[in-house]
Amino acid sequence: MPVAPSQSAHNATRQAVSIARHEAKYVIPHALLPKIRSFIAPYCQPDPNCTGAPPEYVITTMQLDTHDLSLHHAKDRESWNRFKLRVRTYGTDNSSPIFAEIKRKLQGMVVKSRARVPRDKWCADLVLDPKRKVDIPFRSDKEAVAFLEFLRLTREIGAVPTVLIRYIRESYISVVDEYARVTFDRNLLYQPTNSWEFWGSDKAWKPIDTSLFQNKLQSFSGHVMELKSLPNVPRWMIEMIRELDLVRTGHCKYSNALWIESLFRATTDTPMYAEELMNP
């Protein structure tokens, strides 16, 4: 796996944000990656947080949900207005800060807010104990508000750690647009969790892009491309979609992890979009 990018690099670009943006996912065959990289080269540069060639870093996400998985089911039903609660860190050497995030889907647009928490400040009591003082050196009032909103929503719905998701992300940032990104995610892994502070056992990771997906979902190859931009999607993105005949598809790592885990536990929790792909 790639090494973790430096903490200063994360601090430079992973700021608390709250902007409406457009996101679209595509499952990409491995053979198509060189063409996409070539197409975006005039418009994008490697994400400065990445290392290596191709430019990559490791993401580990703690997905929060209620005991009855209400956030998962809101996604599965494609609720018009919904949100996710997640906690994210980068790399594998335990040096990255922790990022508490709310990702809202509002009438087709994505609005994400995040707050950076130093790793030595992150603990279960920080989230769960309403009497605990939030003594964190946030970089802005906006970031402080984002964290308080994260705490409010988490406590209000009783969200708890449910699943850890880990994957390798290849990432590019536009140099010609105010905001636009192209990312490719591979080596998708998960493991169930109930801890606020444990980031996974090396021996417990299970693949999300399994042979089951390879056999049943013929288009799935283990590379999930995301195109992200402001509401006015760049023309070059639209031209790339048309020229390469890309087909947008649903692919939620969290829901897919729950589905695979349900196979082990003999429960029925298959995402609706997965059922459609398995039964064309």
C-alpha cells in the first residue's frame, strides 16, 4: 500500500467545507483507466496529498449508523434528502488527524461539512459525553460549527460505529476549474466495528470487490470512479463521459459492505440497486 501522506499536506487541502457539489460514480474496467488518465491530463494534476505513480493514498472511514441502520435504509430508498455520518482518517501509520464529517444529499446535490480533530484528542467520550468540554484548536469558526453539528446529529439519532471501510484512492484535482476532482477507488475492504477508537485489525479486513461481485455484477471491476464538481459540471467532464460512453451507476461502499456481511449472517439486506443489477 502507498505510504501515508504528510500531515502538513492534509492540513493544506483537507479543510472544513460546506459547498453544494455534483457527484457521479462510474464502475470502470481496469483496461479503461489509461484512456481516462490521458483524457484528464490537460485539465488535472495529481492530488498533492498522494504519493507514487499513479498518485494514491489510503482512506479508512468509520461509518456511523443507528442500531436499525436508518441511514443505510435512507440511501437504499434513495430518499430525496438524507445524510451520512462518518469519521475518516488517511494512511495506515496512525499519524493522520481524524476528520468528522456530515455528507448530506439535498435534492440531488451533495453538501459535505468536516472538522479536523487531532488524533490525540479523538475518543468515544468526546462524541458521547455532552458534559465533556470540546477543547480542540479548530482552525476556523466554520470548522467548529461543523463539529458541533456532527455531535448534535450523532447524539440526536443515537448513531454508533457500524462498519470500517478501507480503500486505495487515486486522485486528481482540476487546474482549470474552481473545483473539480476525478478519483478512482480500488482494493475496497471492510470490517464490522463497534469502537470509536479502533481503526481495524489487519487480519479482519474482508473484500467488498469480491468474486461474488465479479461473477454477478458483470460490470464491476474493483475501480470506482467519482467525478466531483460544482453544480455547473465542466465541459471536459461531459465530453469525457460521452466520448468514452461511460454509464453512471449506484455504488455505495457502506451499503455493499452491509450486503456482503448479511450473507455471512444469513440476513436480507441487499441494496435495491444491487438487486436490479443481479436480476436484469
